[in-house]
Amino acid sequence: MKLKHRGVIFDLDGTLVNTLGDIAASMNLALASRGFPELQNNDYMDKVGWGIKRLAYLCLPENVRTEELAAQVALEAADNYADKPLIFSEPYPGISGMLSVLRQKKIKTAVLTNKPDVVAQKVISGLFSQGSFDYVRGEIFGGPRKPDPACVWDLLTELDLTPAQIIFLGDSEIDMETALSSGCYPMGVSWGFRSREEIAKAGSCRIIDKPEELLDFF
């Protein structure tokens, strides 16, 4: 196994960084501006991961949920988030040290998230040192997004690796689905936004409790 894997693709929210506070703040502003009730931070845990439009839809009261309204709320929330993405967000304990060891071992790394690409770049550059990752890729309008395996295969072309050489590390069902559909090794984390049971049911081959446990695979 240590010889097999040569790279890691990381999910961002709930895997590398606890972004829940900033996501909640930006969406709550958009909801409140239209007179809708705000949600508590923990209410967002099972709603994130599918992109901001889906998040907006799930946060709206059920009796007013429409795709059109969700798109409007999502647009405002995205603007709020892009303006202030790093008020509350911080890497999970042990992440930075783990990344440093991976760099020393010359393991290739990438970030793949359904967060808008402009925000993903801001979060990574604001919280991690330059060169921590080989590639960072968020959602780009018109491009493939998780769980579409095409977004993984695009990254693999850049990394010059095959799916069998990649560990896909994430905290949600959508990450495990993305890993399995693209042929990567699906690994979950227990410190994110979903429970161990949800991640295991989604198909993870291994769930780690601390970032340094990932190093045992290289």
C-alpha cells in the first residue's frame, strides 16, 4: 500500500478546514435580507457539500423552496462569502503538520471542492503556506463538479497520476461517491461535518481520526 499511493486529493470543507462558521454567516445574511429565519451553525453540517445553490435550497423554509429563489439566495450568499471567507475558518488540528510531511515525502497533493473556485483559492492561500498543494480547484461555471468523476480525472492529468495511485480524502457521502466513481481509494475523516456511520455507509475503505494517520499510507 505504501508503494501504491503517490498522491492525495483533499476535500476542503470539513476535511482540511472548519469553514462552517463563515458558510453559516454568509448564508444567514442572505436569508435575513429576505426575511427568512437564520439557521444555527450546526444546522448547516448536513447541508453543505453539494455547492452553494443546493445549500441555499435546503436552508430556505420548505413552503417557499423553489429553484429560482434558491439561485437568488445563493448568488447573494456567494458574494457575502467571497468578501469575507476567513473570519471564522481555520485548519483542523494536525493538518498543516501532515501536509508538511507529505511535501517532504514528495507526495503530490490537490484540493477539490464544490466551493466556488475564487473562494477556494482565497481560503487555501489565506490559511496555508504557498506550495502546500500542487493544485487547488473549486467549482467553475460550466465545468464538472463532485461527484462527477471528470473533475477528478482533470486533476489527475495535471498530477500525472492514475486513479489507483490516489487517495481521495473527504468527510462526506459526496466525497466517497466521487472517489468510487473515479477509481480512487475512498478514505474518510471522522472530524468533519458527517458521522462515521454516514461515511462508512457511503463506501469509505478507511476512516481516520487524526490527520497524521494518513501518513501511514505512504
